[in-house]
Amino acid sequence: MEVEAASGSAGEIRWSKLGTSLPVANVQALVASAGELTADQIERYVQPDIDAHTVLPEHSGEVPVIDLSNLLSPESVEAEVAKLRFACAEWGFFQVVNHGIPDDVITGIKHDIQKFFQLPLEVKNAYAQRPGDLQGYGQAFVVSDDQKLDWSDLLALFAQPTQGRDMSYWPSQPHTFRNSVEDYSMELMKLAQTLNVFIAKTLDVAPELLADKHVAQFLRMSYYPPCTSMPEKVLGFSPHSDGSFLTILLEINSVQGLQIRRSGAWIPVKPRHDALLVNVGDLLEILSNGKYKSIEHRVTINAHKERLSISAFHVPNYGGIISPILGTIEEKMLYKAVGVEEYARLYFANKLEGKKALDYAKLSGI
């Protein structure tokens, strides 16, 4: 299936115009050209607070696993919904197995993302970010000339709905890239819809209340080069929660790096080749009135191996409102209603800094 360019409605086009990122050096090229990097070359990437909290690798296998086939089976749905409720409330992250995405779709997107990041820099730069747009090849959340930088490069695309796409950012190399992204994106939309039906069930609300919470989709393909000089001092992505409703992550090459914040410590996530990793976004935390938490996470860097991943951020209608759903009359409202555009604009206007953006939605005194 050949992917066509689309003109887009005003709301969908505005999604990618909610922020911008200052241009900075390409990390992959820096690593390739410099050999052993000096302290001066790497200084802007060194994170002074990287060791502020303990890392607990012994807990890396504890992230909950949700079996989608059990959710879809009348015999096992109630038990699996209980597991899903626990995962959203206690972890904010879970791995989904038997997710139903065909193996050839997964293989295709993995292959083409790897091939894209292997292209010469001048070819990738043909899809470089432009001022005032979040899409394209470059970096994200660079808002000042003196902030610490993340050890990564990325390609960001607005994928859904299709009429909001700007195909000038969609690589034509490798030649199968656009179709691979199209196929994977459509499969994820179906998965997000299914997950939202069961997340609604865990909250004891009608599925229709969550039906429009995943209608837009941003894709971020990330490349984390190895850092031989001081891998323990740099981060591929700074600690943050996601400004989405639901995020779905696919590990491309199974190199460990993602860590999630739990009970004041960092827990490494051990990639499963047969799973997709799903996490609660800020907007779901607001909608659940804090029952489900968007969890801080970060990406560490390997000294010798590159890491690649693709994240899909599912968000509501651009002009929508997110407000807490209260379980009972007595339940205290912890978050105010926020406009989706309003929250997204705030989220993208600042550097990544934990869950700072979510403070905007909390009612005073919380």
C-alpha cells in the first residue's frame, strides 16, 4: 500500500505546531567522528544528578505483564482486568503480550528504523526539523542554549489521523519505510482502542468515555549511540512522564536502557522480544483523578551498544477537554479540567523535568 500525502484539517495540522526544539549537534555523528570523546566535548551531556536515586536491577523482571488474549476471552477477562487495574494503579507501566500485531509488521518497522539511522547524515538531514514544528529528524525539548542535552537523536512523525500528516518529513529511504510506518501505525491504533476499552472497565466507566482519547498519534523513533567515555554520566532521555493519554513502546534491538521510577528508586526494564511496553500518560492520570499515575522514566546509555526504539504517543482530539471522572459523590477532585491543546502547549514548551508539567493540572492544596 503506497502512503499518500494528505492536506489535513486545521486542528490536526496544529498538533505538530505546538512547540519547537533548538538545533543542536547530531550525537550519532559526534560519536562516529570523534573516536574517544574528551571531557570538553561531552560536558554539555553530563547529568550532575544522574546518581541521585538508587538503581535496583534486581527488580527488572517485576514489571506487570498483561496478556491481551486473556482480556479478550470471556473465561479469563475478569482476572486479567484485575491485573490491568493493578498495573495501571501500582506501576503505571505494563508489558502486553499476545498483542495481535502480525510478526511481519513488527519485523518491517524494526528493519526500516535501523536502516534509516544507518543512512548518511546528509540524507537524514533532508528530513530535519524546521523551526516551529515538532516533527522531523533532530532532537526534542531543547529550549535553551545552556541546558543539559540528551545523548540521542530522533525522528518524530505525526501519523494519525492521516489527514494531519506532513509527508515532507516521511523518509523515502529505505524504500519500504513509509509503508512499514503506515502498517505499524494502523495496528497500534487498533491496539490502543482495545486497551482503552479495558482500561475503562478497570475504572468502572463506559468505554464511550474513553473512545476519543487515542484518536491522534505521534511516533518518535529514537537512536541512542553508545558512549564509551562516560556512559554512567549521560542520559538518552532525561527523567519525565509522558504528556499523552497512553504510550506504546517497541524496543527495536533489545538493548536495555529504559528505567522507571518506583518508590524513590530506578527500576531497569528488561525488554521482552514478544511484548510491547505500555505506560500511563499524564492525561490518563488526570482523567482517573490520580488513581492511575503517569510514571517518571529515563533512558540510560550503553558503553558499547546502540539502542533503538519507537514510541507511539496516543492523545485525544486537539480541541478536547480532559477532566477527572469521579467514582463517587464523596470523592475529592484532585485535578482541574484542562484543554488538550493547552496542556500539550505547556508540555512541549519546557525541557523535560520529571512530572513538572502535571503540576499545572493539580488543584491548589494537592
